[in-house]
Amino acid sequence: MGKYLDIFVGWFGYRLDDWALLTFGTILNILVVVLPVLLAVAMIVWVDRKVWAAIHLRKGPNIVGPFGLLQSFADGLKVFLKETIIPAGANKFLFLLAPALSLIFGLVGWAVIPFGEGVVISDLNVGILYLFAVSSLAVYGIIIAGWASNSRYAFLGAMRSAAQMVSYEVSIGFVLVCVLMCVGSLNLTDVVLAQKNVLFGVNGYFFSGLFPMFIIFFISALAETNRTPFDLPEAEEEIVAGFQIEYSSMSMALFYLGEYANIILMCGMMSILFFGGWLPPFDWEPLYAVPGVIWLFTKMFFFFFCFAWVKMTVPRYRYDQLMRLGWKVFLPISLVWVVLTSGYLVFFGRLAS
């Protein structure tokens, strides 16, 4: 009996050590990605405000810290110290859960984003499908927030936001179908590697027949993240401030953190799906001396600049215009492009250029 007990204890102890090591390594990998993303959220808020100020011929944040870089942290501290007010008729648990879900769904998508070949938390074979599912889940935080607030204005804003996000997810889905048909894989690393030297030494599908799909994806990403000119849930002249009208303090800040985390994620998806991810713009050997993560972050920064630029220069759509664009323009075009792409691949066996 003692012999078998020693064998069991020895086997269990060995397995426990392996499990602990694997868990520690996974947590470390997650922190290496999540902490920089949270820091990047604070920094892009500063970038966002600087771009707006430049367009308005203003200075923007320039007092707190060098060049105003600490302004976002000062604002975060101020919000954190304020009182969290919960309406008397609200569902307290769901009211506090909603902003946390909004931020969580903005972070979990980074689990499959590759920063280089093999540099990824989880290199899933269905990475594109995982990203599409995670981006679709973000709507639950908004719906829960609108319902738990026990306010007609908040609930109306949540319904508008849910309808908007679901409408543009359809177009995004067909765009992803076009990309995965050209690559032949749902793995994001394979997506990046397939874009090497697409045509005339250019790395990226943006220089190919998928460029129209990139335009649809970019505009749909604006609508998916409730970004101007599609920030209809926060149409102040109609429904005050949308689904977050009853929120204050840190719970209000979590919604904005989740929104910016989703924006950065969309910028990363555009960089990987259409602009070659960590690959340099051109298949020229000296350019590969620059670390791939630098190329990826540069592309993401460019797309975020475009997000900020659009916000300050394009007027807000009416809700009927928003829905018409999604269902009557983007959906038919993306469907036709799926047919054209699949037809070309069947007849020629390669991506149209």
C-alpha cells in the first residue's frame, strides 16, 4: 500500500509542478501584453486629444508632465477618487458588471494578436474566428448597462448601439471571409505570412484586390466602436448621453477604457489583415533589420491617427443614414466581393491583384 501511495504522490507532485509552471508562464505572457495595452490606452487618449487640438488650431494637453503626457493619468486619478453613484432603481450587480465587461472584452482579443512570428499568447488555428466572436461580445456590456440603469434614455441608447454594432458586424464578417479565402487559414500568423510580396515586392493585401474590403472594414470598425461619425448612442441632442448616462466615477471611465481598447484592437486587426502585420511595407532585406513589433505598432498608430482625424472632420450621421449605409451599401458590396474573390480563386488559384 505504501509503495502505491509513494508512486501516486510522486506522480501527482510532478504533474502539479508542471501545471504550476504552465500557469505561471501563461499569466506572465498575459501581463506582458495586457499591461502595455492599458498603458497604450492612456497614451492614445493623449494622442487623440492632441490630434483634435491640432485640427482645431489649439495646443491640447500641455501642462501636466512633459508635453502634457501625464494628463491622462491625472484624469484617471481624479475619476478614481470620485464617488460612484448607483441609481436607486438600478440592478446594482449588473450595473457594476457592465463597465467591467466592456473593458474585459476589449482586452481578451489580444490573446491571438501576433506581434511577430511565434510572438503571441495563443496562436490559435481559428484566430480570426476568435477575434470576430470577441468583438461581437462587446455589445453585451452595452445592453446590460442600458437595462440595469433602469432609465428609458439609457435603455434607448443601448438598443441603438446594439442595432448599430450588429448591423456592421455582418459586413465585417464578409470582409473576414474574403481574407481567409485568400489565405486558406484562420490562423493570424498565416494571414501575415501570406501577405509577403503580394505584388511588385509590396507586403500587404491593401495593394491587391482586397483594397475595397479594407475600406469597408475601416468604416465598419468606426461604427463597431461607436466612433464618430457613427457615435449615435451618444447623440446628446436626442437621448442625453446614451447607455452610460447614469454612470459616474470609475465605472464611467471603464466604458471609455473599453472603447479605446477596442479601437486599438481594431487598428491591430487592420494592420494584420491588410497591411502585413509585423512585416515591413516592402519585401526589401534591409527593412527586416527593424524589429517586426515596431512595424506593427507604426501601422497601428497610423490607423489610430485616421480614427482621430475622422472624428474631428466628419459630421455625425443620422440614424437612418447609418442603417442605410450598413444594410444597403456595405452588405451588398461585401457579398458581391466574396463571390468575385471566390470565383477568381477557383479559376486562377491565386489572389487578384
